Amino acid sequence: MTRLTARIWVGAYLTRLRLAAIPAYVTARGDATAGAVLVKLATLDGRAQAFQRSFDLMTGGRVWVVLADGPEADVDAAISRQRRHDPDLWVIEVEDRAGRHLLDQDGLAD
């Protein structure tokens, strides 16, 4: 199975969000080929969540897990720590009051 490059995955994800009328921005560009991706969901009420892809040990598949959840400043600090450890990391910020991020849709864990 061929894995998508980070740049292609990010582009496809941003397109899905745009089609759902969910604002999103790339706030940090990582390595175009193999960079990991973090998704920050800001609910515009002072709170946020950050998601990262991980492997599900039960199925061997990839899943999105919560890296940080709480006040937006705390989530931003957690993302900054991750970026210090991995400068190739992509960060996408999604803004949606209803908390939609679409990461649970088919194809987005790949």
C-alpha cells in the first residue's frame, strides 16, 4: 500500500474542510514528504484540542488520538513543545464552534 505524502494529505484534508464550510489554516509547514501532522481544533470559546495520528495496537491501523485538550493557551503550548522536538511537523488549525474536525471520516486516518 502506497502512503500519501504529508503535503498531499494536508491538501486533501483542507479541501474536505472547505467543502464542509469549516475554516482551517496551515500554521506550520513540515516536511512535504514524510512530516507528521497535528490538527488543532479551536472551538472559539477559549478551548481547544490537538490531535495526532498514532497506531492502534489492536488493529494495526492508524487512528487520531488527543495530544492535548483544554484551554487554548495550554494546547498551543503542547503544540509548541511538539514542534521543538519535530521541526518537520505540520500543524493545521481548524476553527469550528460545533467542534467538527472530520478526522473521523473514512480515509483521513490513512
